[in-house]
Amino acid sequence: MKDTILTKLTSKFGEGSFVSSEFRNELTIVVPPDRINDVCRFLKEEPDLSFDFLADLCGIDMNTPEKRFGVIYNLFSLKNKYRIRLKVFVEEENPVVPTVTTVWGTANWHERETYDMFGIVFDGHPDLRRVYMPDNYEHHPLRKDFPLMGIPGSIPLPKK
Amino acid sequence: MATRTDDISRKSRILQALEDQHTSIAFDDPLENDLVLNMGPQHPATHGVLRLLIRLDGETVIGCVPEIGYLHRGYEKLAENCSYHEFIPHTDRLDYISPLSNNTAYVLAVEKLLGIDAPERAQYIRVLISELARISSHLMFLGSLAMDVGALTVWMYAFREREKLYDIFERLAGARFTTSYTRIGGLAQDMTPEVDAMVRKFIEEFPSKLRECEKLLQTNRIFLGRTDGIGAITKEQAIDLALTGPGLRACNVDFDLRKAVPYLVYDRLDFEVPVFEGGDSLARYYVRMEEMRQSTKIVRQVLDTMPSGDIHAFKPKKVLPRKERIYTKMEELIHDFMLINSGINPPVGEVYFSVEAPKGELGFYFYSDGTGQPWRMKIRSPSFVNLQSLTPMVVGSMVSDVVAIIGSLDPVMGEADK
């Protein structure tokens, strides 16, 4: 299954577009941000692969000067009972990733959560509001530079 | 995004989201006005702090925007600052209706990251506790759904059975509610013959008690009228929204991680995955009732085939030693000191592991940088994802059915808000 996925992806998108790795029998493919939507749609619609189920989508802060933020897509194929993981990395300045809500509807809240927690903006998202923190909150709590104890005074207390 | 909405208050943004879903609100004729109803976050029937903004045309729901985050405790941030062992008690507080399956899911994910396996006996006990947790969670569902549609007796019956399960958990783990029973590479303590007898007694009596509840509900015209055909979702919508657990199986999708990607010893056990058609509240109810029966069957097999032996993997640098040996043996004392102070230090890498929790697919994603604390941990909580399906379920139904649909979806906000 792993070879099928990689062969199909390279034949569709060309050599050298992807970096793949494997750990504990889980295939991870790093995709350039501008192609993520096409790759996801291809993986979902190709009959042999049919990754029709987006199990999870989350962000990650690598805390590196280059390519600081990442978005991780955990896909599952109900037909083949197989999991793969896609990853996209973006720069700290202007972290924008195209949305995959057009491919899987479930990405909606996951992308809202990633925007809330990391400040990664999903281009084309229909309703990119914060999901956990208050809407007028200034910070993104899961970034590595956000302290564990929080920032005192960042959430105003209700008026008496 | 930031420029558009910096000055708009939170309240108006939620309303804006509600309005964006459909056409604009008309105010010309008073009788044709849409009404915006705010339900929750403090509402007894929303099963915790779930807030719904509902747009009504008369009594019909024409728009619904769920708003969550009132119980957000930042567990993912906390996990990045705890060792892997320290996070186990926090998993109790995710889906607090079935803490034992969260404990199991978490340690299985960490074990996958480490590349170790718990001994056979520990795996059997983990199956046993996962299934007992499933029964406990579905009983909660049964009671609350019945109460949401006005049948109070069933709630009492369901809680009577849950009480027996809590007695078992207390004997097994030492706590009724916050069990924290599993450990990386094993369990906190072994199952005693007394617990074995208690579980056998429970599963012997349970099917007849379940039948009692069924008799009260399944021939009840009010219950059927409030659930049959209400809150339906199609198979395609459910897969698109990644609905998992009983909600998906009620849409005639045969997907259960225990069968699809077998973990623990589920591949050796004989059980069926109940699948129903319709995708409505009644189908979700039938799936859960049948799952409780199947869980009883699994528990019986586990008790009969459970091997004896150790419950801790022999990996001294990864698995916490037993307390009595820490006090008497030098090696164990050193290992305990190192494990508590520097942690288990898994190799650099990333894993995603998920189990079939009572509510659906509960997954943990770990990104390890080789230190004692995870660099990133993501909880894929079933309630968070399942709540997205609430909007297509309630749109088109009556306002009084919203409560019953939430009950049939069975979200737990501790898990949805993390």
C-alpha cells in the first residue's frame, strides 16, 4: 500500500515534489503548501487510494527560524483500512495554508482550532473564527513562546 | 482575517456566523420573523457547557451554530509540559464518563511511540476495562436520552447499573470516577479474584436489566415518536464530517476500529459490530443498545480466556517499577528516580494511534523530540468532531427535538473542549 501511494503521487505530481519518511509503520509525506489541496483531492478521489476520511488535522510549532509552523493531516481510508500522514510547513511570517474544507467537511472545526491555537490562517475557509479562546483574544496559546501559566491580564475579568 | 474582525465583539460574530449560513433575516412581517434562540451554555439538557445558537422559523430550526470552549483547560499545552507518565491522570478528565478507555488509549499510543507491548494479561485486562467503560458510557447515554424525551424511570434503572460498575472500578483501580488505572507498559495493579467474581456477577445479571429498559422504551409511543426519523444524517454527510462511533454505524457504515485496525487482543475475540440504517436518533439508540450486549459477550470471553502472568512489561528504563520493590531494591530505586526525573525519553518520531472509544475514534498524536516530554500532543477527541454533525442533524427539525438529538449524539464537553 505504501509503494502504491508513493508511485501514484509521483506519477501525478512529478518527481521530487514530496519528502516521505516512515516511523513505526506510519508513512509521513511532506507536501509543499501550495499543492496540499490538490494532493488531498487526488488522495480522496483516486479509486485505489480513496482516503475518504480525515481523521485528524492539527498544527505544530517547530520553534525553528525557518518553516516554523506545520499542519498535520492524518488520513484514513475506510476501504483499504490504511493510514497516512501529510505535513505542510510554512514560515513564521504570514503563515497561510490553503483550506481543505472543500475536500472534507470535517476540516472546518479542525482548521478553526489550528487557527485559534497557532495563528495559522487557512485561505478560503468559510468561517475562520476562534473555537476555544474568546474572539478578541490576542495570543495563540499552543505557540512555544506562549507561557504555560498564561499571560496575566490577557483575558479581562467581567465587570462588577 | 485579523483586519476584518478585530473590532467586532464576540457576540455579534457568532450571530454573524449564524446569519451567514442562510439568507438574511426578514423584518417586514412580524409573523414571518426569524427568531434567534440562545441555548446554553448553562442548560441542563445540553449535557455540559455546550452553547447552541438556533435560528427558528416558527418552531422549525433553520440554522444552528454550536459554540464550544467553555470547558477549555488547555490539556495539549499541559501535556507539552508534563512527562508521559504525569499525563495519565489528565486523561481521566477528557471523557469523564468513560475514563478507563481514555487511560487505555493514551498508554497504547505512548507504547506505540516507544515500540513496546504490554504483557498478554495486561492486554486482556485493558480490553475488559474498555468494554466495561463502554457499557458505563452507553448506560449514561440511555438514561439521559430517555430523560431528555421525558422517561425518568429509565434514568434510574440505568444509574442503578452504573453504580454496580463503579463499585467494580473502585475495587479494580481504587477510585470510582478518576481511575488512572493504566500505566505505560502495564497497569497500576493486577485484577484480583474478587473483581473477577464481581464482573461475572454483573454480566450475568446485566442483559436482563437491559431488557427491562428496552421494554420501557422500545414499545413506548412517545419515545418512538421523539426519535424515529428525527435528527437524520446521510451516510455521505457522516463520512464527510468524519462522524465516528455509534453515530456513523447508525448510518449503515460498518466501521469499528476494533475490527478495522485491531489492537490489543480484539482479533482473538468473537463479537459483532452492530450496524443500523437510517442515521436517525432511533438508529443511534439501537446501535448503542446492541453494543452493550456485544460488550457483555466480549467481557465474558475475556474472563474465560485471560492468561495468568505478569502485568508489567520488562523494560526497566520505560516502565515504572512497583512500589514495594522501590523501597527494598537498589536497581528499582534508581530506575524510579530516573523515570520520575527525566522521563521515558522515547525516540525522535511521530505516531498517531486511535482506539474505538464509546463515543467514537479517540486518537492521540505524538511528536517526540527525544526528551521526557512530548514536543506536541494532539487529542483527536470524538465528541469535538461529532459535534460538527449536530448542525445537519437539527436543521429542519422542531426546536423541542434539539434536546433529544443532542442526547442521541451523546457529546461530553470535557472531551470536546480538551
